[in-house]
Amino acid sequence: MHKIQVNVGASVTEANKRQAEENREHLEEHGIKAIDILGAVGSGKTMLVEKLTPVLRNRGFKVGAIVGDCYGDDDYQRIHALNIPTENLNTGTECHLDAHMVHHALHHLPLDDIDLLLIENVGNMVCPTDFPVGSHKRVVIVSVTEGDDVVNKHPAMFRECQIGIINKVDLAGAVGASIERMEKDMKRHNSNIQILKTNLKTGAGVEELADLITK
Amino acid sequence: MHKIQVNVGASVTEANKRQAEENREHLEEHGIKAIDILGAVGSGKTMLVEKLTPVLRNRGFKVGAIVGDCYGDDDYQRIHALNIPTENLNTGTECHLDAHMVHHALHHLPLDDIDLLLIENVGNMVCPTDFPVGSHKRVVIVSVTEGDDVVNKHPAMFRECQIGIINKVDLAGAVGASIERMEKDMKRHNSNIQILKTNLKTGAGVEELADLITK
Ligand SMILES: Nc1nc2c(ncn2[C@@H]2O[C@H](COP(=O)(O)OP(=O)(O)OP(=O)(O)O)[C@@H](O)[C@H]2O)c(=O)[nH]1
Ligand SMILES: Nc1nc2c(ncn2[C@@H]2O[C@H](COP(=O)(O)OP(=O)(O)OP(=O)(O)O)[C@@H](O)[C@H]2O)c(=O)[nH]1
Ligand SMILES: [Mg+2]
Ligand SMILES: [Mg+2]
Ligand SMILES: [Zn+2]
Ligand SMILES: [Zn+2]
């Protein structure tokens, strides 16, 4: 959001909130629980969907996905290869998904074949926080390679999310990041946030995440 | 920028462009060359300033810096420790620096003691492209840990910048990234872009960057 547009901005976020509520109702009519996955560029959002999907499938859930990116179909191809219903949303010059884009994607998905909908937002630690899309839970994933100050710098993001994931723990030594600092900063921004550490290359932490999002 | 605000948005970016031109004149009156450093969260922008500053100082340049972050003074403290004039800009809920913020920072810097001004933008691969701040060159730094599709996904960013840096080359194997793909995508988005590969932990590539920005 851009400060100088504050009045218009307020009505835009209000309109988005109403559309997000409609999306939520639409999802619930079809018995779908939706999870919005937020995080910086390259934090591991797509790999999270890749690793989580087989675990959820093993537990009997029918998974679907919406994939947001400014441009291209890199992520769409990866998720589509999992053999789940997938919609690609290219945002162009926009830096986040909004509820209206997600509304359109819902019209293209076979909603009665989905129990759990994973929504990968655009890589961005700021703007998506102001634009809920109708999900039941918001998950933020950061990676240690972003530096251990990444949590401190983005209070609004951690206040907005119910689950916070610290990923690429295998690379903490290589960049010199303190995972302890990241955990402390998460708790300070949001004392209720549920924290998980993952190495998505090996899948470590994914079963625990499946527990949190399905309960 | 948010699609629904396209008319307001146009006047906002126009106003920003005018302020950027004023900043540029202001800088040139004081004989300052300014470099805007763009890139995703944690790509290595601050470490670039940390490594570049002593190299530029050895070459006889007086360096100054403006540091943009949503919140906090993590980066400011690191740059300030280099003993150069430094201004911290906290953008709050904004996802990028704009020319007006930089204008204010210029009023707080000792402009006659600066030849080269390094402006670290907020970590974001989308919005800063639409908001020039008056710099003479725009440099984008991505890291291989963001995934080798990061360049393909952000065409506007690479079109906007004159120099493209691929950082953390030491970690390409650990994440499975193809540096070749990243280079090819940069050239495809912008055939004139000058490409450098760096390992900022060791400083590899920094002398070459100093050559490019000072010539
Ligand atoms: N070593 C290591 N690499 C990882 C881990 N998680 C993800 N990666 C790598 O990090 C890069 C980015 O992962 P993605 O899943 O594409 O990240 P993303 O958040 O979807 O990226 P965008 O959609 O572009 O914002 C890829 O090269 C992954 O292989 C991890 O835990 N450890
Ligand atoms: N291994 C390795 N680590 C690096 C390299 N460059 C930067 N890092 C590490 O990456 C992390 C992020 O670096 P920063 O310089 O803080 O990145 P930034 O772009 O300023 O981050 P923000 O301002 O938060 O967007 C830090 O832990 C650095 O030590 C590199 O070339 N190799
Ligand atoms: Mg992705
Ligand atoms: Mg920084
Ligand atoms: Zn935005
Ligand atoms: Zn923006």
C-alpha cells in the first residue's frame, strides 16, 4: 500500500475484505479449508506445497492449489506435476494476490474434489498481509538464508499469521544465522504464533505442519 | 501498485517521477553519484554496501548511504558501523522507498562530504521498480538461494536495472540452482544488463562491481 493513496487505499482494503468473506463462504459451502502461504521470494513456498501434498494425501485429504506469481508458470508446472487441481494466477505488476483474483480462480477449480486448498501467495513480506483472500489460516515461511533479522523487520506479517515456519535450517551455518533470534522475534511480534522449523529438501518438519493445519 | 487504483496510481507514479528528477538535480548540485540497490528480502543488499564501501574508500571516494527497511535499525546499525554518513528510512506498511522519502533523507546527510551515495531499497522484487528515487544507476541483486526461477518471474525488475548481480554463488549446490539459467533469463529480459556473480561472504566480485559503478 502506498501512503499517499491512504483514502483510496482504505476503501480498497475494505472491498478486499468483503470479497475475502465471500470467498470464505464459497469455500465452506463446498466443505473446503483453505491455507494461504506467505513469505519472501524463494523462502520455500512451492517446495512446501510439494512436500505437504503427499503427506496430506496419505492422510486421506483431497488437495488443490492456487499458485500466485508476477509472471510465468514455473511454480504452476511444479504443482501441476503433483496431479492435483491447480490454478495459476499471474499478477503482472501487482505484488500480492487479492481476494478478487482468488475468487476467479475458485470458479476454475473443481471445488467438490477438494478438501484442502493451498494458496501460494506472491513472494513478498509486506503487501499480502493487507490483502486476506478468504483462507482459514495464514502461514508465513521465512528461510534462514534471508538473514536472521528478517523476522524483526516485518512485524505486521507475523501478527497476521497463525503459523510461522523457519525453513532451510540446513543452511544456517553457511549464512551465519541464529535460528534462536528468529524464534524470539516471532514470539515477540505474536505471542500466539505456532513455530515450526523445516528443512524442505529432506522433508523434516512437514508431518508436524500437516498436524497443525489439519487440526 | 494495486490494479484497482490504476488512475490514482498513474498520478502517484508521475508525482514520484518528478520528485525523483528533483532529487537527481539536488544530488548533482553537490557532485554526488547515487546508486539504488534493489533485490528481494535477504538477497545481500546490506552486505553489498558493507563490502563495497572499503573498496570505494580505497579508491578515494567518499561514500554515504541511505538504508530502507519497513521496521527497525538492523541494517542502519551495520552500515553506520562502517563510519560513513548514513540515514535510516523506515517505511512501515510501505513496501518500497519513494522519491519523497529519499528527498527527506538528503536533507539530513552532509552532501558535501559524499561522492557516492548507496541507497538500499526495501527487500521487494516488484514495487521499487515503479518508484525511481533519483539515482544514476539501479543495481538489482538476487541470490541463488531464492531459486533459479527468480529472474524469470520478475521481468520488470531486470528491465529497470543496468547491473544485475547473482549472489551467494557458494550456495548454488546446496539449493540446486542453475546460475546459467539465471544469467540467460537476465539477458532475455534485458539484453543490455551487465551481469556479475558474487560471493559476498568472501568479497568475490566486489572489485568488478566497484569498476562498473564508478566508471
Ligand atoms: N538447502 C535447502 N534448499 C531449500 C529448502 N527449501 C527450499 N529450498 C530451495 O530454495 C529454492 C526456492 O524454493 P521455492 O520452493 O521455489 O521457493 P518459493 O518461496 O516458492 O519461491 P517464489 O515462489 O519464487 O517466491 C529452491 O531452489 C529450493 O530447492 C531447504 O530447506 N533447504
Ligand atoms: N553464504 C553466503 N551468505 C551470504 C552471502 N551474501 C549475503 N549472505 C548472508 O545472507 C544474509 C542476508 O544478507 P543481507 O546483506 O542482510 O541481505 P539484505 O538484502 O540486506 O536483506 P534485507 O535488507 O533484510 O532485505 C546474511 O545472513 C548474510 O550473511 C553470500 O554470498 N554467501
Ligand atoms: Mg514459489
Ligand atoms: Mg539489508
Ligand atoms: Zn502491494
Ligand atoms: Zn507497493
